[in-house]
Amino acid sequence: MLCPQNCHLKPGGVGVCRVRQRIGDKLYTLNYARVSSLGLDPIEKKPLYHFYPGSLIFSAGTIGCNLACGFCQNWRISQEDAPTRSVTSKELIKKAEAEKTAGNIGIAYTYSEPGMWFEYLLDTARLAREFGLKNVMVTNGYLRQEPLAELLPCLDAVNMDLKGMSDGFYKRACQGRLEPVLRFAEAVVKAGVHLEITNLLIPGWNDGDDDLRLLTDWVAGLNPDIPLHLSRYFPQYKFTAPETPAATMIKAYGITRERLNYVYLGNIGAEIGRDTICASCGAVLIARQGFQARLVDLAKNGLCRKCGQSVPVVMD
């Protein structure tokens, strides 16, 4: 009952995620405390642009995913049996604590799908709170409402990867459905957890004007201040189509900015869609170069220095 795949398993069978197995008449998680990747990353790499900008976060990932996206950028750990090592929750907390002197603010559960790491994620996130560490989830949002409700009180920020705005896209490209992902985002917003959304634009799949307007209208319906990251596609895993043209990214930026206050472009290296701009007066609030961020006209009290507009950025 963890995810919308609703897998029915025969004895010995595993779910779509490959990390939950039926043994006898019980289900077992195969990746509890199994870590495939660890690293100290800029928070902007998640990407989170409105959550402690310029800070670092200790990132951890496991194996497995409950979607099967043909364009997956981390397919070696999400779709294959990558090597792992055991790291208990206490050990992960200790590693994150040791990075505080370098500017670490917490733990990001990322790289593969952390929803399929649910029990470990929940145990670790609860413990991290006791040590004053922030909990960040980078996720596909393919989780049922009941476990999500259990997890949300432990989370400080979420970046949700919204693959596309049609059920057909999810079925053909990801072997999933759209509706549970939309409900996931709505629950995050309702709980008051900081949310940013990423959409990878794939030529001929989800980059049409109609797709972008559906995306824009839906995000605006949640809150037009939610940061939207439009990411440029490059061939990965099973998808071999050429990369998204820069002109498509620029056009997508224009369409989404019609109703959304904060839109960013990723994997393109252009100046447009890079900095955080005041929605009221157009001042540069946060300037970025790569994954480095610098406060410019954003005051520590969260107001624009030029016009006094309140800016939806989480800071100390």
C-alpha cells in the first residue's frame, strides 16, 4: 500500500521498484539502510532555489524506483543493481553532522526514488529533526496519500519531478499515471512544506505549447509563487532523441512566466531563467553562477531591498 503501482506479488516476486519482495506471506524491503550514493551538494543542485540559497546539503540515495522512465538520468541506480553499503540512520546523521562546519544544513534523500526507501527515510528524518537538521526529499511524487501523510511532518522541503501533464505520457514513458503525482503536490502544499517543481522538457513528448500551458495553469492553481524548474533534456538510458533545442527552452520560459512568478531554466547555461527576479519590481534578488548563489537585493528579512515586496524564499 505504499505506492500507486499496487503490485500483486507471487511468492518470491518483487514489485516494479525491485526493492520490495514477497517472502512467504510477508512483504520485505530489500534496501533498508542500503546506500548507493553519498555526497555534499549545493542546495541549488536538487534543484531548490528558494530554500536556504547558497547553502550545502548532505545527500544520500539508495537503489530502486517505482517508475521506469525511459529518459532516467540516474538509471544505473534506479533501474539496475548498483552496489550499496550499509549506513544506519545514526551513522547517516553523524556524517551529516560532521559536514555542518562546511555549511551543511541537513539531509537530502535523492539520486534514486526516496519514496521506495520509505521506512529508512522516515526513521532517519525523525532522528535528523532531533539534531536540528533539515530534511529534503527529491522525488517523483509517486506515493500514496496515507504514507505521505505520515512522512510530511518530518519534511522541510520537496522538489517534485513532474514528468508531463498527460496520463498518456506517464503510461508510455514512465509506466505510471499522472493523477497520483498531482495529488502528492497538493498534499505537500496543504501541509505547508516548501515545494519546488521540476519538469524535464523532451522534444516531441511534453514540450508542446499546450503541454506547457497545462503545466502553467496547474502550478498557478496551487500557488503562482511555487518555483518551476524547466530542465533541458539530453539523451539518456533508452531515449536517444537529440537534446532539447535552446530555442524551445526560451519559448517555454516565456509561456510559463505568463502566470508563474518564478521560473528557472536548467541544463542550458543561459542567463535567462538563472537569477531570482522580484515579481514586483524586477530587481535581481539572488544571482547565480552554476550552482553558486549570491544574495543581491534580497534582504535577510525576506523582503526586496528595492520595493519592499515579500519574497517566498526560506532563509534563516
